[in-house]
Amino acid sequence: MLAAATLAFLSLLSGSLAAPATKVEERQGNCHSVHIFLARGTSEPYPGRQSAVVSAICNGITNCGYEDVNYPASTNPSYCSSVSAGIASGTSQITAYANRCPNAKLVLSGYSQGAQLFGDILGGGGGNSGLGCSSAVNAGLNPSTSPGNKIRAALFFGDPRHAASQVYNTGTGSNGNGINPRTGTQLASLNRFSNVLRSWCLSGDNVCARGTDPNAHTSYFNIFSTEAGSWVKTKL
């Protein structure tokens, strides 16, 4: 079954990944002009595959750094409990940074489970995950008030909640639906942030496009990191 196979695949996503040279994770330190929040994929070490995206964004920016969203990134005891913990932690971290550093330009970057996490923070989440569990519904951020209005760019890679044919979709899987595509009021809520969103999906990706090539799900940062960094710079 698709859900069981995908859950098993997500639980195997791990690896030894190098951290970017620009790593700065001092929540009580000086404010950055550009501050990136990273939400890692299932079973990845911090910061996960997105270190190349951080480097691409921060290249040429004097005062730029990142922090990881503190959450399990796991399927144990359930995918839903992990995402719910990430929504709580991510919202708290983003809000705290925006309050402490009101002039900072905030960037969100999420991969796989981390992409869902940020989509659920921005647009609201909860309900049936499509992976055999359900979670409580949460409201999305307001793009007109802090911290929503501090977010200059949000990047999704291999999003399980990828919805086909949205204006911010990019990649060969743009017209595909993910395991649990965002619909209805949650999609409408997320789309309030359309002007700052970019969602990469490859057609072979079994997570964001229900494709048949598991390798596609782990290839985003070898292919799109430079493109993603350049796009973020247009939004800063």
C-alpha cells in the first residue's frame, strides 16, 4: 500500500551530511539581517540535506545565519506526533526570533516532513495525515501580522502535502499531488503566502508526486540549491 510503503521509506531517510560553513545557531546572540529556519526530513541529522541551501542563500550576505527547528523528525511513536511537535516548536522559535529581532528578514526551508511542518505552520494543519495517523487541527500564521509578515521566503522540497498546479510549484512534479495533498481551507490559507512560496517537486518523487523513483526524493539539494538561493535573494 502507498501509505505503508511511503512511511517505511521516510523512516529510512538518514545519512551523514556536512553542516554549512555559515552555521550560526545562537538564539540569544546578535540579530541576523537574514535568518533561516530549517526543518529537516525524517531521520536526518541536523541540519540535514539543506546545508547547501543555507550556503547558497547566505553567500554574499554579511550577516546571515540559521537555526534548526527542534523537533523529532521521526515516525515514532507516529508521524503525526512528530509533525505536531514541530509545528509547536517551529511557531515558537519563529515568533521568538521575530519579537527579538524585528528587523530581520526570515526565511523558512523545509524538506520532506520538514516541508509539511512549515506548510502547516503557514497554512494550518492537522487532520488525517494519509500515513495512518491524525493530529489536532492548528491555525496558520497571519501574513499581515508578525511573525507572518517577517517571512520573506519559504522553500518546500518534496512536500508530502504538495498540491498540484499551484502558482508557486516548480519542477517536473508541479502538476502532481503528494501523499496527503493540501485542500480546502488549509490550501486557501497557505496560498495567502503565495508570493513568498516556492515548492520543488520532481515527478519521480513518491512523496510529493506519488512517483516511482525513491531516489528523486533525495536529489533536490544536488540539483536545486543554487537555484533556491538565487530565488530567495530576489525576495529579500
